[in-house]
Amino acid sequence: MSVSRPGHPSIYYGWVIVATGALSTLACLGFGRFALGMLLPSMAATLGLTYAQMGYISTGNFVGYLVSVFFSGMIVARIGQRKFIFLSLLLVGLTMALLSRSEAFAGMLALYVLTGIGSGGANVSMMSLASTWFAKKSRGKAAGFMSSGSGIAIIFAGFFIPLVNRVNGAEGWRTSWLSLGAIVVLIAFLCLILLRNRPADLGLPLPGDDDHVATGGARTRANGKFNIYGNKAMYHLGAIYFLFGYTYVIYATFIVTTLVLERGLSEALAGNFWAVVGFLSIFSGPVFGSISDRLGRRAGLVIVFSTQFLAYLLVASGLPGIFLYLSIFLYGMVAWSIPSIMAAAVGDYAGAENAPRALGFITLIFGLGQISGPAVAGVLAEYSGSFSSSFYMAAALAAAAVLLSAVLTMPRR
């Protein structure tokens, strides 16, 4: 099925999948995860949360994400990606709404674990559709546009949450959770209406059928000759993805708290900075996904991790003014690039048919990094009295990711 009008060229339905995927990412990651950074300062003030508890709440979300990745492949095999994405987003929206009623750390942690389960299921299943609906030459771009939804959500949260807090006072974060949860539920039903599991469901061939990795290569691997769990490249990609998960989430979770509690910025001004990150990140996935299509996944990974290294180092150093702004600019510029490149890379190595399982496998490793990062960063900040040490740790590990990316072996044709 193509979307067309008389006298106009038809539009491949895969781009409808991409647009819907961007909305799904906006819901499950942009609201379900990254809004937390804006909400933490007011939540901590109301509930008396410590730095360590703030880190544990973020980690709880990633524990749920990891659990979901572990089991989602089996469920998707039974009910398909479309239905699974719908159910996952429904879980995200409902648990976010219930978070608005939280009164203590333990209850909030339990609910946010469930939010993470839904986020993981929706995100991994959605990103794998980039390999199902697109050939190798445009996978990175398609996955990049899907990931841009997170940036749009961050812009919205950066302005919406401070506004709600001004109107509702100290308890404004409750209204924010409820409102964002309602939007996620609406997006869940939209995904159910628009998504399809594969081009064949609409009688469409995969564009670029001459691409051996996306078609013939995938069929060969689907017959069992490609062993995801015995392939060294999958573990290499997983290690790189682990370092991304460990480092990026430290910045995403604690930068607003750092700006408010350590740099003395108002919540509204910190929200404006976070909105800048969101605006820049809209372009990060499509731009660097396309760069990886042209220059190769290895070059794309090296460029992105080098940029993140500088962003973490600048904020850790405590330098004033322009250096802090430069850190925020660099982070936003490449924020969601790695998931886009990874979603494309697994299709290159494993083929389109195996992409969901391969992406699930390396995302499992990535999830371990997400779990570890905020917990360790929160404890470090608790003992040192500052998040500077946590950002230095993130910079060191981003440098390690640059080296691992530089020696990544490309798939043979």
C-alpha cells in the first residue's frame, strides 16, 4: 500500500511507519523516561528524596526496560509487533498516570519499573521495524527519524512542566505525570490503527530488493546459518551499546538537577536548557543515521562518542558560562544517534528477518548499562556532594567507546 493522490507520486507506507514510530518514541522514551529529569527536582523537594534515591528511581525504570527486552521477543513472536507496541504503550501511559498519586519512594519506584517494562517493549519492537520496512541503504535514516520523537518530547516537557509547576505549585509534578500519561494512551491507540508488522501485510515488496543483506542474506540467515548468540560482532556491538547506555543516561537524568541544585539556575531556566537539548536532538537521529548510511556504522559511532566525550567532560569540569552551554549543545546534537545507528547495524549484520532478535539481544546488554549508570552516579554524588565525579566517569567511558567503535569489524558482503 502506498499513500498517493491523483497527479502526485505515491509515498511508500514505510514512511507512515516511521512517522508513527516517532510518536511511539515520543511516548515511551520522551515522556516515559526523559521527562523524569525535569520532574525530579520538584519530586525530590515534595517527597524528600536523596540523591541516591533519585538515582534508584531512574535505575528502576531501566530494570523494567531490561526485563521487557528479555521477554519481549517471545511475546512478539506470538502476537506480532503491532499489538505488542500497543499493549506496551498502554502500560506506559497508565503507570505514568498512577505515578501522579505516589506518596512515597517505594511506591514510585515500583510504578516506574512498570513504566520501564512498557518503554522497553515499545521501543525495541518499534526500532526493529526500520530493518523490516527498509533496505540497508536507508535503514539508518529511517531509524533516525523514528528516534527523533524523543527530542520533540523533551522540548514539550522543557516548557510544559515548569508552566504546570508555576500554576500548581509544589505539587505540580503530579499534574504533569497525569497529563503526559493521558497523551501516551492516545498515542497507543494511534499506533494500533496505523502500524503494520511487515510490508507483506499490505502486499508490498521491501524497497531495494537488490540489497543482499536486506533480502537474500536475511533469508539465508533466517534458515539458521546466522547465529546471533555465537557471533562476535553482536557482542562487540553490545559492548559499545552498553557504554552508551551507561553514560548518556547519567547526563539525561541529572543535568537538570545539576543546573538547579549545583549551578543555582531556576527550574524554568534549566527547563529552557533541556528544551534546547530536545530541539537539537530531533535532528541527531536522522542526521547521524544518514551519515552512518554513507560513511559506515563504524565512522558514525566514532563521531558520536567523541562528541559525547567532550559534552561530559565540559560539564564535569565545572567551567562557567559558555562551556556549560557548549556541553548542552554537543549532547543535544548527538543525543539519540547511537540507537539509530545500532538499529541499522543489526540489520546489516543479521539481515532484516533476524533484526528484531539481534536488536533485542544487544539492547539487553545496553539495558545493563542503563541500570548501572544512574545508580552509580547517584551514589557517587551522594558521597562527593556533587555530580561532577559522575560526569567525569561518563567522559572516561565515552572515550573507551570511541576506541571500541574504531576497531569494529564491518560485515562482509
